Amino acid sequence: MNRPIGYRVRVRVRGELAPTWSGVFGDVALQPEPDGTTVIGGELGDQSAVHGLLDAIRDLGMSVISIEAAAIFTPPTDTGRTSRPPGTGPTALGAAREEGSP
């Protein structure tokens, strides 16, 4: 399995935070919601950055309502194998030889 290249994080906290608070949390966005909560979210480089964000939220005494985090992986690379057109694999070739045998 590939190693993650980052993490997509969304943390919903109680209370509305002004966008000027984003500097406190690093390179994430703040989105005040109509229900009186704020979503702090963005892409972080590694797990230590995720923990750092959560530590900052805890240190400020904010109440966490929900946390969503998903690892971001690089797309799979081509393994170098080539695909064959239908009917040209080893099984199809063997069957054609058997049909042509006397």
C-alpha cells in the first residue's frame, strides 16, 4: 500500500470564529456555519500536522463537535504490464491450436 501524501481534515467546533483566526491554526480555512459552529478544514502534510491542529483546538478550549480526516494517496502507478486485446491471451491461443489439430 502507498504511504499517504497528506490528509484532508474537517473539524467542526462550537462557536463562530472569524476568518482572521485561521493564522492560529496554520494553513487551513475557517468556515462559519449558520448553526453557530465553525468548520476548520483543509489539507495537511502529515499526521503530525493533523495532531498539531487538534492540539491548537484543545489548547484554545474549543468544544469539538465532529472530526473528519481522510488520508490522501498518490494515484496507483502503471506496473508496466500491458493488456492484450480480447481473444489473444495464452488460453485463447491454446484453444485455437487445439481446434486446428488433426
